[in-house]
Amino acid sequence: MATPEEEILRIHAEPLRHFCTRVFEKLNVPVEDASVVADVLVSADLRGIDSHGVARLRRYVQGLRDGTIIARPLEQIVRETPTTALIDAGGGLGQPVSRRAMTLAIQKAGQYGSGFVAVRNSNHYGIAGYYAMMALEHDYIGFSMTNADVLVVPTFGRNAMLGTNPIAIAAPAGQERPFVLDMATSTVPRGKLEVYHRLGHPMPLGWATDEHGLPTDDAGRVLENLKRRAGGGLLPLGGAGELMSGHKGYGLALWVDIFCAVLSGAAYADLVYPRAADGTPLPADLGHFFGAWRVDGFRPVEEFKAAMDELQRRLKNAPKAEGQSRIYIHGEKEYEETERRSREGIPLSPKVAADLRAIGEDIGVPFPTP
């Protein structure tokens, strides 16, 4: 399903980051917040998570223009204890408030051993791993999750009721790379369907269902149904029914909704991304949850990191399945992709590059040249 190499446009991270920052600034987003959003988007592309990278820029531009995302929100801490806090994002961009929330969780962990911060009244925050990984520079364990747009069908259900509700955990290591798990609680995120749809390829059966609750390989059909909330959607991790444990993915997604939304006071299930009677989009009111733990609250950091190295090596050196040459640790592929794309540039498909150029021309920000 790959786009031919000669059609790929490669742009290095820094000019792409600068372009996105300037776009947000033109839309009245404060420069500090604009740079955070740009960094989260470009970081996703560097890690090879194209579904959550600059291809999503138009989504934020549209939200800022139609008023469902507030460029300069009134953000405030609503409740706080020594180890916890609740932040109201004021309907602003999800990335800046999430970075501040994770920073606060890390500060609380530094003082009290652990810190947890919930956010309500927010918007899409990008890749979950970005915030969990913030804890690594302190040798802490980081945790991040968010609820999301209504895309996932509950086990035995026909209509989407939950988001892809991702979970990310990051833990430091010594000589080995950190462990970074960044996963949706659905079979795949919507962005994967968008990639297949952009390329005009059928998606694998078992990722999603149509409006009748039946498996389909038509990504465009599923995306249109989700847009109109006409039935069907993504399947929870494990797939349909209980045979392959789809009910476990459903349970994980529900757990994320409880922590991110029920606990914080944000919207949950199919109450997120509401619409007026005439179909006009209303503020999303998403919720996020962040955590940080000090490793030395349990054992010396160097002992933990040495054990993490040993754990990874035991796994990677274990016997391989026939035809396989490598066992990966979560985060390894993304670290290697970051190194490669930092050298070679971030690959943009023709459709994504054209859309970014159109945004730049419309707003008055020159799109970078290769």
C-alpha cells in the first residue's frame, strides 16, 4: 500500500515544525502553545505515526476557525492536592494543556513520589506517548491516556459508542532504549483508516464494521459512517465478539473513559464531540489523564535501569519463531524510525503535501521546500 518513492515529498523536521507553528500563530494561538502543538505533530511523524502527524493539521485549523477550539482559552486548576490536580482546559488545544498537566504531574512526583493530573474541557491531544515520555528525562515512569471521538463499537454492539482511547506508558532503561508502549484500545486508530482511504487501498478485514455491524474492507465507507454517526465503526482490541478477547479491548477503552472523563467531569462515551440540532459541531469536551512515578520510591534508579536492560535482553535474545529474525521491545521501532527520518526527512504523501500547501496559501505561511 506504499506510495511510490518518487511521489513522496521529504521535509526535514525543523522547517516542518516551523511551518506548523506559524500556521497556529496566524490563527491567534500564543507562540508557546503553537510551538507545543507543532512539536507534538512533528514528533508523531518522526516516530512513524503518520496518522497523528501533520496530516491532521487541517483538523485543528478548522476547529480554531469554527470556534470549537479556543485559541486563547481560560485554563485553570479547578482542584489540587499534594499529589493530584484537575485542570479545566477552557476548550483550548489539547497539546499545550496536556504538556502543562504532565509537567505538573512530574513536579508532584518529584516532591511526593507520584503525581496524577486529570484534564477536562479539552480537545484532541495528539500521540499519547509524547506526554508519557516526558517523564523519562527525570528517570521517572510516565503514563498518559485520553478519551476520544466516538469511533469504537462495544462488544456485541452495532453503533460506535467509545473512542480509540489510547494508553501510553514509558519506563527508563540503562544501556537499552526506554520502554514506550503507545497503543489504541481499538484494533487500529482512525488515522490508519484515513491512510488507507487516502491511498485508495482496501483495509484488512477485522478492523472495522459497516452500518449493519458486518466486517468491511472499505475504509471510506466506515469513515463516512463515522462522520455521520450512521452506524458501525472500529472494533475494540481483539476484534468482534469474545472469541479473540474483543471484550478485553472494550474493557480497556471503558477504563480510559472512566479515568479521563468520569473522574474529571469531561464528556464520555457518545457525549463527546456533540452537535447542535442543525448538525453544527460543538466543543469536544475531551478528558485526559496523566501520571508520573519516581522509580526510587521503590528501588534505586540504577538497579531498576539495569534490571530493565536485563529484561529487554532476555526477551530479545529469546528463540525466534520460524522465519523471524528479531523480537522487538515496545518503542524500538519508533526510536529507529526517528533516527532515520531525522536524517532523511519526514515523508509526506502527495495528498498530505498538497493539503499542507493549501493551508499555507490560505493562511499566508509559505510551505517549506525539500
